[in-house]
Amino acid sequence: MLRFPALILCTSLFCSTPAGAAGMAQPGDQTVREVCSGCHGSGLLGAPQIGNGAAWSARLKAAGSVDGLLASAENGKNNMPPRGGVPDLSDAELRAAIEFMLASSGIH
């Protein structure tokens, strides 16, 4: 059951539980599955699709670093809400998710 009902299309349609449940940090892949893949799995609403190295490379270049991507994820970017629509998602969870999506897109 969602703790944040239908606030954000990307998270409300594709998550069964919010990241950060029980206050424990989650591996990047789990956060991506539960929070990010709704949009980044398909490229919904212009999100860079997981696996699209060119799109992720361009985002990383524009942001300047993983820290820049983290700042975008914290604050929201374009159609993406802050913290992917899950306010209690920690910085560590966000960073791990970003690093997982980059690695899954061939960017190391």
C-alpha cells in the first residue's frame, strides 16, 4: 500500500511500497525498481530511459557530476518531482539509484 497516494504518476503507478520503509537504506536496484523505473524504465515524460547510454551520458554531462544529478533528483527536474515523489527517500538511496541507473546504462 502506498503511503503517498496518487501524488505522482511515475511513483503511484509503479511502486508497491515506498523506498525507505522501516528507515533502512535500500540498494540502488531496489530503489530503482520501487521508485524510479515507472518513468526511467520506459522513458515516460522525457525521463532518460535505463539502458540508454546516450541519454544518461548527456544528463551526466549537463549536470557535471553524479553530485549534480543528485541535486536534480533532490529538487526535481522537468517532469520529475523532488525525490521521485517520495519525500522520505534519503540522499544515500537517491545516489545509489542514480549510480545503478548509470551503470545499467553502461556509464561507469
